Amino acid sequence: MNISKAAAVIILILLGGCKTPVKMGSPQAIETKNDSTMSFSGTTHAFLVDLLKLYPDYFQSVLSNPDNKVQIIYTQIDRRKNGKPRFTDHYFNINDSSYFYPASTVKLPVAILALQKLNELKIPGLNKSSTMITEADHSGQTEVYNDPSAPDGRPTIEHYIKKILLVSDNDAFNRLYEFLGQEYINNSLHKKGYREAQIIHRLDISLTEDENRHTNRVRFFDTSGKLVYEKAQQQSKLVYAERNTKMGTGFYRLGELVNEPFDFSKKNRLTLKSMHNIVRSVMFPKAIPGKQRFKLKNEDYDFLRKYMSMMPHESGIPVYGTDEYWDTYVKFLLYGNEKNVVKDGVRIFNKVGDAYGFLTDAAYFADYTNNVEFMLSAVIHCNSDGIFNDDKYDYDSVGFPFMKQLGQVIYDYELKRNKKVNADLNKIRFNYTQ
């Protein structure tokens, strides 16, 4: 179906008030012009625009407002006869120069790099379950000698990653950031092709740039209590790419409103395209060019996949209460902020982030019942008053409904999309009770 015919069909559907997707032809990655119903300046493909236009009640007000800074990547996955995947990416407003605060999404690449670092060290007795003791040697640092959420009280890389993927734990991220150091994190990501990445500070604690450049001394012990590896304290000499990133009209500092744009120039940076591709590299490492793959073992990939898709109540260790951490707690796409409404047979392998009014989710979806798989990543800014640090963001009224509806629309489309070869998803089907 060409674009002019698609537009005619859409007009008829909108006039009739119908919300059922029409059958579209093979999606074409065609650049489309902006219009009054949607606002975009980045790379945008007509197929995705046409699909979203079928649901004006869901998307028109959000996508027509440039302040929402929406970006979307939808990847269709088609299997060849040999099972190898073929990816078709559809973009909406993808612009690497359009900054958004990545929040907790940076935790996934750091978790991956922690496993990679262990593989690179190749030290006998050192693995993700080794006891990890963190010391405090510089201003702003804190030590860790035990982890109350672990069954035996031992802090480990394994346990930190579990907490990151299950409930997006901030302290767990900070400990891996301290283990790896700023230079290793950023240089490793740049070598893998994520050249715009800047992961340059801890989360949920206020530290100076110098304090974030300093990372703690970390010691690892084997099961007998023998010291097997010690990482000295480090001071990063990383030269950041300079940015002038200011947003909004004001922000609160120490309880006082400052009437000037908020400066994100020294905040973490990760584009949606990079986050999308990092998730793809975990789910489909063989589909990634060799130089861009992380140095992980098969067991590392399975470990990441299992906890990316596990629900908090399924975790025996650590234990999470369902009142505070419900099943869909970190599953924005498809569920928004709804609690305990889980689709049977569907697993979402993802990482989310929310802070400063930004909501982000990068995900791979697997429906084992219907043999459906696809990838979807999105970011939206929900800060209509333009003020930061006031805890008045439009998550509930704008952000979460958008994420839920976007996930549902794409999922419904995938259920109806014809595929020549059904996906065999058994390799990523996990027993979550063990």
C-alpha cells in the first residue's frame, strides 16, 4: 500500500471513529513530512505514523506537543527458515542530538559491563557470586560490608544485578559503578559503538563532579574467605564531550525556586537508539557485529534475560513485597502504572527509567502462547510546567497512559501481523521458581 492510499484509508477510519487497525502492506521506511497532528523533527517513518494515527484518542494530544519530546523505536522481527532473525526498525522522531535524561536505563549497560569485566579479569575464584566488599576512601563515598537483602548477608555482583533488574535499585547500580570506574564504563561503551554514552555519576545521591570521578576501593573474597582480587580506588581522567544542555524555565534548589533553565550538561546521557540496541545485544548477540558484542558467556546472557523478565514476586532472593513492588512495577510499556494486571504467556525483557519528568522503557516482548516477538522502546517528557525538582510531573496523567497504550497498540498489531516462520521462543523460556 503506498502512502497516499494509506492516508485515504486512515481518513475514512478516523471519520468513522473506528480504532481497529487496518491491514497494512509491507512497512516501508519512508521519511514523512510533519503535520498538524504530530510533532517531530527527528527521523520518522511513515509506517509508524500511519499506525499511531489510527488511535487519535490515545496519541494525538501527546504526539502533537513538541514539549513531550516523544521518541519511539519499534522493531519487527521476522525469522528465516533457519531461525535467524531479521529486523525491521521503525522510527518516530529519533534524534540523537535531542537530549533526554536516561535515569535508570543506564543501569543495564553497567550491569552488563560488570559481568564482562569479570570475564576479562579471568581470575580463579572470582565470579559474580564472590563476596564484594566496598571501602570508603574519598569524600562522598560509603562502605558496604554486608547486604541485608541477601540470604547470607554477602554483597555480590550477582545480587546487585538482580536488584537492578527486578526493581531498579539505585544503590546496587552505584556499587557496580564504583567497581568498574568511570573510565572503564564509558570507554567500553564507546568501543562497542555507543559513542554518545556518558555515564558519569552515581544515582540518587548528590555528589560533586570530582566525587563522581573518584570510585571506591573494592575487594573480592572466595567462598573460603581468601582475597582473590582488589580494585584500587581510582580517579577518572575521562574527558567528557562538552554539552550545553539546558531545559525548562526553572528548578528548585535547596527548597528555593530558581527562575532559569535547568542544566543537564553534567548529567548522564544515553540515546534511545543506543538503549534499544543494548537490549537487542542481550537478546540477539549473534545478530550483533562481533566488535560490538559484549564479552559475555552464554550463562551471562541467560542470567540477564531471566532477571530482566522476572516479576518481583517471583524472586525468592531478594524478597519483595507486592504492595511496594507489584508484578508490573518496572514494565511501563503495555502496563503503564497499572498493578498486577499481567497478560498470560507474555514476558517483557526490559529496562526502564523515570526521573526529572522523563519516562523511558526499552524492551523485547515475547508472547509464548502466540509465538509473537518484537522490540519496542520509547521516551516521553511529562513536565508541563517546565519546572524541575518540584516533584510535580505528569507521569500519571500523560506518561504512563501513553506508555501503556503504545505497548498495547503495537502488541495488538503484532498479534495480527502475518509471519512466514513462527519464532521458537523456548530458548528464552525460564523457570522463575528456581
